[in-house]
Amino acid sequence: MSTWEQLKSDAEHAATFGNYAEAEVMWRRALKLAEEFPKGDKRLSLTLDRLGEICFQEKRYVEAEPLFRRSLALRESTLGFEHPDVATSLTHLFTLCYVQDRFDDAEPLCRRVLTLYQKAFGHQHEYVAACLRNLAKLEHARGNYTEAEPLFIQSLHVTEATLGADSAEIGGILHDQAMFFVDTNRLEEAEYLFRRSIQIREAALGPAHPEVVTALSNLGSLYRDMGRTYEAEPIFRRLLNIAEKALGPNHPDMAINILNLAKTLQQERKFLEAAPLFQRYLAIQEKNYAKDDPALVETLQNLAQAYLEEKNFTVSEPLLKRALAIQEKHYGPKHPNVGTQLNHLGALYYETGRFEEAEALLLRAIANLEKLKEGKDLAYEKTLVDYLKHLEAIFRSQNKLAEAEECLESLIKAQERILGDYHPDVGESLTNLAMVFQSQAHYSQAQKLLTRALTISEHSFGAEHPEIGQPLSKLAEVLLLQNRYNEALPLWQRLVAVYEKALGPKHPDVANVLDKLIDLHRYNEDYAQAESLATRALAIRESAYGPEHQDVGLTLHELAMLNFEQKKYKKAVPLFERAAENLKASLGSKHSEVALTLNRLATLHYRLGNYAEAEPLFKEALAIYEKKEDASSSQMSSAFENLMDMYNDQQIVEKAEAIGKRYLAFRIKALGPDHPKVAICLNKLADVYCAQGKFELAEPLYKQSVDIQTKSNLENKMLAETQEQHAMTLRQLGKKVPRSSSRKRF
């Protein structure tokens, strides 16, 4: 038969290796023996303590509490109420109450322990320090911050005096105090204490000790919450590496480390790295939960979001649908909680242009939310705002302007209720509503809304903050649409000044506003000022992005056009050449912007009489346009027609005719034989034949052009001119001229 001592030894050995079930069996057998010991035998209290600790370890608090209370009663009856050993049982009960948030029960227990220790050992003892630390954590948990902070400081001083400044206990107190500073929003102080705690604990306990791991995890979370994800990431990578070495890559306890790193990478927008980690976390969850357990929903959503941000819609969609199906099964399809998943899936449909499906989901989410409307609590209002923001964007994308207007008006009212009249979000919604009115040419209404949005931004951020940029620029654009250029000009000038002061004179946003001023000065034919601003915009972009960036190429094109419009052709040529070279490298040699630049450079050479330089440029531009099959492009028409005119000027009629036929065939194939733009091609080819005296070939082309224009009800100068040209060819051929063809119609 085993002795109590043998059972105690076996139980402690089993507990050391985490075999609590076996340890509990041993301690229960030991308890039966201890019940037979003489009254006052300390082994009975010890056995009750150890058995209670096992129940506590397994979160069986209801079973643990009577064991601890009986231990306390035995010690009080045999040792007296003020014996230090009584504090052991009191501490067990305090811890039990603390973890269950029974703070009112915990406080008198902790204060009694403090009194016992101070009386037994004096005020400068490690036990007293530990009790002060527990009391500080208790007051922190209760939200009594003014009482908690001096207790942390007192505990720290006593521990330093008794155990030394580099003891592991000091590291523990610093960690608890750091958590206190996090909750009181003293984040820089929290960061400093976390770092000190980690340094002390690593030296005392080792770099992979659980207490070090906990402190690292909390520091990483602090950095992530502060937006300093670049500092959080290496911490969470280290923690994941520690856990993998200790537990293996697929252990259930790995989950929290995987999730922390995944969320950090997601916050850094490193979605390709975050996705496989969310996938690992989901795999661990699926081993512990059923396939349709609501615990999986958040992970499915995070994983779907990672793929969504990378535009991997085919992977993202089934994940979102699975999350929605879980919520619908758990809550029912009309429950308000289902709305979140409807909203997320609607966002995917919006991103993929499936606006009708997105609209249906958002309307359903709002209908579900109406069940909470009676309470009209803050959660309801915030969720409604979220849904309305998405819904109005969906309406605008479908050009459902009446629906968008109604939705935005509801959104603004909700935002004003929960955020106030001067919140930036209200200003953003006012701007969006103004864009709806602008789309309907209701400029005065749009102007009023944008003026209010600007006032809100100035109130929220200050009159010289760059956040005023959106409403200020939109207001200037609405004034431009009303041809109120003199009123728009000072708004753009103000925005340049704001960006220069806040962001610096070489910031790209300054160049973006300069573009607006360039357009205004160009409209006013103040080309010298426009050219000066374009030169500055070019310098800013070259400095910010480097000479090979596409924005540099587009600005070179703009500067070249300003010189072209001033007939400064020789200055424009090298600018166009630089723009073409840049855009080919940055956008690809087949991009439409490359074709536009080549066409304009070719036109410039044509005007300068540089036909040899112009011809290959026209051909290269046309090859790009034809490959894109953009038959409606005015720039493609310009390239064809300029090339034909250039050949005519050189009297290279064969090439002019070949280009004219190619132009006509391309338009007919793309648009059909009766399209009004085909009439233009017919006219151009007929003009080439007329220049050669081939009136018999020109006449049917002019006739076909007249028929197309007449059929399309085009009563304009072009029709009249075509009729005149047709009449001319008939006369040249000695044929009768119809009365309608001989009549001038200008």
C-alpha cells in the first residue's frame, strides 16, 4: 500500500509532465489517507491545496473553490487567523476569484494576505511585494487606475530592495505595469516598460521562456495597434519560430502565433504573405471545430480579404460564400448578424463589376438590420452607416443617380446623428452627394454641398491641412463646369500653397494640382504661364519618381503640347521624343498613350516638312490603334488622315490611296458599313481619287457617303460639302446632277 509521501511524489511527477488526470488520481488517493491523520496535520491542507490547483489548472473553478475554502478553514482553526500559512489558502482563493472577474470577492482576500505578510515579515519582503503586485493588478482590472499606479510603483521598489533590480520578478512587475499603461493610453511608457521587461526576463529565464514569449507578444500587439507594423512583424516572426521549435508546425497552440503574424502582414498590406498563414490558422481551427462552426467565420473572412486585395476573386468568393452559409445556418438567413457577411460578399461583387448582385446583398443586409431599429442603439447606427456607404457606391457605379441621392441623404443623416455635423465622414458623404448632383448637371446644388464639405474639413483639420484637398479640388471642378474659371483659379492656387506648406514644394501632390492650373492657363491662352508650371511639374515628378516613371512621360507630353500650341515646334520635338521613349519603357510599346504621343510627334514633323521622320511615326501609331481595334478613336482618325494628307502633299498618290482603302476597310469592319464615321473615310478616299482626276472612282464613294449621312439624319456642314463634291464629280463625268446634290447647304 502506497504511503501519503509516495502518492505525493507520484502526483507531483505526473503534474510536472502535464499529466493532470493521473496527478488528480494520486492526490485523491492521498486525500483519503490524509483524512485519517490526526487533527492539525498540515498534510491535509497541503493535499486540499494541490487538488484544488489541478482543478484550477483545468478551469474547473466550481470544484476548486470548496477545496481551497476547506484548506483555509483547517489552517485558521489549527494555526490561527494571523498565521502566515493562512495566506497560502487566501492567495489561492484570491486567484480563483480574480480569474473569474469576481473582483469584489477578491479584494478583501488580497488585502488580508497583505496585512498577514506585513505583520509576519515586515514591509520590505518579497512576499509583501508579490501581494502588492496582485493588489495593483486587481485595481487595474477594476478600472481604479489612480489606486493601481502607486501600488505598482510600491511593489517595484520593494522587489528591487529584496530581490534585486535584475530579478525575473522585476520583469514581471514591469510587464504588468506596461499593460496598465496600454489601458491608460500611455503607449510610449508602455513600450519602454515592455522592452525593459523583455530584457530582464530574457537574461533571467532565457529567450524562449513562456513569460518572455508573453511579453514579446504584448509588445508586438502594441506596435500593431500603434500602426508600427514594421516593428511588430519581426517580433511575431520570432514568436512563430519559437513556437514551431517547441511545439511543431501543426500543434493547436501554434494558432495564436500564426494569427498574430497573419494580421500584422495584412495590416502592412502584404496580402500574399498573409494568405498562407490565415490558411494554416484555418486548418488548425478545422481540426478543433466542425466545418460549419461560427468560430471559423472571422478566419474565412480574413483569408478572403487577403485574396480580394490581390484581386484573386475566384479564390475569395467561395470563402465568403462559406462564411455566409455558416452565419445563415447558425442565426437564420434574416438575422442581423448575417448582414456582415452579406456586406463582405457584396464588396467582392462590387469589385468584380457585378453591381446588381452587390445591390441585392446590401439591400438584404439593411432589411435584416431593421430588426434592431427599435432599439436604435449605437451599434445599429454604425452598422447602418457602413452598409449605406457601400450601397451608395454601388448605386453610383450603375448610374442609378436617384437611388444614390436618396441613399446618400439617409447616410448623411445617420452620420450626423452619431458623429455630429462637423465630422470628416459627413464631409466625405456630402462630397459624394455633390458628385451625384454634378453628374446630373445640377451644379449649384453640388457647389453648396462642396462648400459645406470644405467648411467641415477646415473645422476638423484646419484651413491649411492637406485633408481639405478633396472638397477644395471638387469645388474648383464644379466651378469649371460652370465656366467660372476666374473663381476656380484661386481655389487651385490655394491648394498648391496648402500642399507646399504641409507636404513640401517637391511633393507629387503639388504637381497634381499644378496640372489643374496648367489647364486653366491654357484655356485662358496664357501659354507662357502654363509652360512654366508644366516645367515645374516635370521637375517635381523627376525628383520624386525618377526620370523613367510614366508620370514623367505624361508630363513631358503635356509640356511638348504646350510648345506645339505656341508653334514652338523645334522645342516641342525633343520633348515628344523623350515622352515617347519614356512611355514605351514604362507602359509598354503598344499602349494607347504611346500611340497618341507618336501621332502628335509625327504631325509635328509633318508640319515642319520632315516627311521622312513623320512617315514611320504615323505608321507605328496606326499599328497600335488597329491592334486595339478602337475604330471610334479620334486620334486614330487623325493619324490616318494626316498620313493621307502628307502623301497627297508629296503627290505620292499610290500610298495615299492605299492608306485610304485601309482606313475605310478598318472602319467598316469595326463599325459596320452604314456608320456615320464610315462616311468620313469615304470622303477622304474620294478626295484622293479626285486629286488624281479619277472622278469615276470618287463619284460612287461620295454618293455612298451622302446616303449614309442622309440616312443618319445628319443635317450639317459635312453633308452639304459632300453633296457639293458629289455634284462636282458628276459634272466632271458629264452626268446629270440631282437637284438636291447641287444645292449648297451651309
